[in-house]
Amino acid sequence: MLYYSKWDPRSMELLEYINSEWVSREGDETLYIASSWDLPHSFVAFRVTQVPCLVRSIKGRIMKEDYFSRVQNFFNPRLLARKNRGS
């Protein structure tokens, strides 16, 4: 589940990438998206305090990523590698 805010430029940049490229590439993977404006109560469930934030369940364990570079890396690992190389 991806938590985002309509007023956060990084969140909006990430959503734009997800809608334009990631969706067509991933195929059958499901991503739920929660907006801070439309679903504020959902942020309390996983103690989300900053956006964008990615919450995943892997083998029954809940994992929360709220560092932008790690969230971005989940959707496009090559993008982060390019930024680190300076290209």
C-alpha cells in the first residue's frame, strides 16, 4: 500500500511515474493507494507520519518504508542507480 499526499511534490512525482510506466511493466501486481486527504484514518493503522510511504506485508511481517529513496527504489531500482552515478 502506498500512502501519499496531494500536496507533496515527491508523492505526486512518484504517482505520475507509477501511472505512466510502472503499471504497464508490472502486470498482475496489485498496489493500493491511500491519500492523506481522502483516507486520513488509514494512516493511523501503520503509524505513517511522512509521505510517500510504502507498507508491504511479506510472509506475515509488516514492512514500512518511508525514506523516499527506498520507496522510489521499490518502483524503479535503475532510476536510483542512475541518480547515484550522477547520470
